[in-house]
Amino acid sequence: MMFTTGLRSGGATCSAGVHGNGTAQAVCGRRHRRESVLPMQTRQPASSQVLRHVLLPPPAQQATVAMRAAADSDQPNNNTFSPADLHNPDDGWTQTSELVQGATVKFNDSAQRRAVMHWGPGCPSTVLIVKKPANEEATEKMREIAIWLASHKGIKVVAERPVAATEFPDLEAFDPQEHCVDFCVTLGGDGTVLHLASLFEKDTPLPPIISFAMGSLGFLTPFDSKDFAYYLTRVLSADNPLAPLYITLRSRRQCKLKHVGGRMQSFNALNEVVIDRGSSPAAVLLSVFTDGTFLTTIEADGLIISTPSGSTAYSMSAGGPMVAPSVPCSILTPIAPLSLSFRPLVIPESSEILIHLPDEARSHTARVSFDGKGGLRMRKGSVLRVTPAVHPIPMISMGMLDSDWYEAITDKLKWNQSLREFPRIPSTASLSEEDTPFVGGKGAVGAAPSPRQSPTASSPGRSPGPDPQELEQVRYIQRISKM
């Protein structure tokens, strides 16, 4: 399906609101062809951009539309649909259509979470670079990338205002009302990506983002900054049919906190929203509702409402499942619940989650944070409403489907890897024999071989010996144990 989107920030967009009802999609999708194409919009100046959304109707209208579609359908109403009907993405409720800014996105799966992007004429022309703060390595890499883009490709580079004012006076300060950004580059970790999302207005689509790892773990940063020229060349040549540019649309949650008295605060979260006891020593009591139906009352240190992107963060540490980013769902994970039977719960992404702090709670307040920020006080009687955000975050990927996520859980989290695959700490007896294989370690009988010790990896004529880094690690452990 060719899906043409646009945004106030440039020539490449791939944002879609995906929060419909699966059954209703199946019913209403029978009249449409799966590969239908939305007409290409005419590119207009940024000042005249108007966003047009076809959003989810109220629940009563949903039921009415579904029943009318079922009545008009020539198929028997037996709830057995073909895959093309069941997953038809051409559903007017669940997609958004914005003014195009020069890029087209072709969805290659039914869930509209994975896409292939193509540049339009004259794009890309402007790039926003966001770096990790107070990091000299990121600063130098940003300077290198900015020079490469400007000199080799003739692309205009902008930076966020504090960085442009203090470190890059030659670059323009980014203004979301003025600049049309075609794609973004981040240099840092996952926190840098989360910060980038906050630079744009809440209710507008975001440009595609390519993230270079210069942080710690980095689930959202799959690319090595040393090879930036290769990856950016791939991004700039997205129209090459032999090297398509894949996009993963990472869904966000819109969170509205309504305080007692009527005051409302709104936030978007990419990873998770956390309601916990804060500084109170008492467990927090929370009433949980989904789609207007009472679900449960939780007494615990807190509750995590996570997206698939956040399933490998705080939620995983609290015992929640790891979920691929293209799965449309939300995860409810308790934090140290006072119950043996409260297990993490996976619910549809389209569900509206409502959290209420009841009057009978022992603690007078709870704390609410969004992607680790905020720290708002939620008083008794307050209500937190969590719904799908209209615009996800488009992350550039070089691999099809969720391949980058699978690589991350195996390479970075070492998911389901046997202990035998890791090098063991050598015995102290081997420290004096530098060229002797470790006893009980690498090189010992029964130990798993490593690439460094293979005949092809070793230097000619020299038997494989202990790794210097492991020797230093053992010496460090010995020094600490003697303190």
C-alpha cells in the first residue's frame, strides 16, 4: 500500500496512527483492495501545511459502522475472514493522511508498523542533528557528520538551540515552526532519541530518525558512528530499488493526567509511563480500568504501562515480557506487587487505560513519570488516562521487519545464550604462564572455543594464549579481594 504522509518538518515522513479494532477492520475492509494507493499530494510551502487526520470515531459510532458494514457485506457473518480481509490496512478509522512533503511510504505488512521509504524530488535538503549533552566524543562526531553532509551532499544542517549557541555557532538553531527537517541524526543513547522526540510539537508527525550508538546499551541506536558515511549514504539513496530503506514505526502513548480541580497535563511516552509510590514508604493503591471496564485494584510499589519499545527497559527489569516493536500492544507490569498472582498483562494497543488513585489509599500521593522524566505528583482522586498517540516515531533500519530488534536482544541482552558461550575467569595458576592455555578457562578441555583462539585468528606459529583483558580483570579482582 502506498501511503503518502507529510509533516511540518520536512521531506520524509512515515507517521501513521494505528489504533483500530481488528474485527472492525476485517468487516470494513472487505470493500477495499489490499494494494490500493492513496493519491500523491502536491508539495506546498511549510507555511501552508495543513494536517488531515482520519481518527478513530467514538465507541458508539464504531459499533454502528461495524454493523452497517456487516449488513452490507455479501460475505456470511461467521467471523471467518481471509488474511487479506482481517489485516486490510486500508481502514479509514486507523490511518492518518497528512500533507506530503516529498516522501512516500509503502507499507509492507498489515500492521502498518514496518515501511519502506522513498524520497521525493529535491529531498532531502535539511537534516537535524541531536547529540548527547556534555560528551566530547559526540561533539566531535557531530562536527564530522555536519561537514560531510554540507560539503559532500550540499545538505543544510541544523542543531538544537543550546548546542548551536554554545558549540556550533555556524549552524542554525532548530525551530519547529520554521525549519522543514527531512530526517534526523542522533548521536548518543536511547535517551537522546527520547529527547529528540520532545523537540517537536506533540500532535505533529516526526521525521525519520537514524540513531548512532554513543551511549551505554542502546536498543534504539543500532548503528556504529564510525561507519556514518556508509549509513548516511544509504539513507540519502533511499530510492535505490536494490537497497530499500526500511522504517520501523515505534508507537507512543498519549498520557493525560487530570488533577483534582480539573487541571490537565498531557505528555507523550515512547517507552513507558510509571506510577509508583515515590518517596512514600507505603505501597501505592491504584484502581485500573481498560476501555471503561474495571480491571483490578493493585497494591504495589507501582505500575508500569509500557509500549513494545519499552518492553526491554524498566518493564523487563520488573519481570515483564520482551515484545517486538511492530506488535501493537501495551504491557501492564506491576512493581513488587503484594500478590503472588499478579502477572504482567498484555492488552491491545487500542485499549484506553485509566488509572485512579482512590480515596482509601494509604498514601496521599503517587508519582507519575514519562520515559523517566516528569516526576509529577498524583493526589487522591486524580486520574491518569493512557491512549495510543496518533503519531509514532519512525526509526530507520537497514534490515527487514524487526531484524534489528532481534539482533539487539541477542547481542546486547545476551538473550538465551548459554554460560558456556562466555569466557570464564582463568585460574590464578595460569597468571605466571602467559603463553599457557587457561586451566578451566579458554583453551581448556571442554571449554567453548572463541574466534580469537581459532587457528585462522591466531598468529602463525604461535599457540593461543590468555587474553590480556581477562588477565587484567583477574588481577583487578585479586586486588579488590585483598582490601
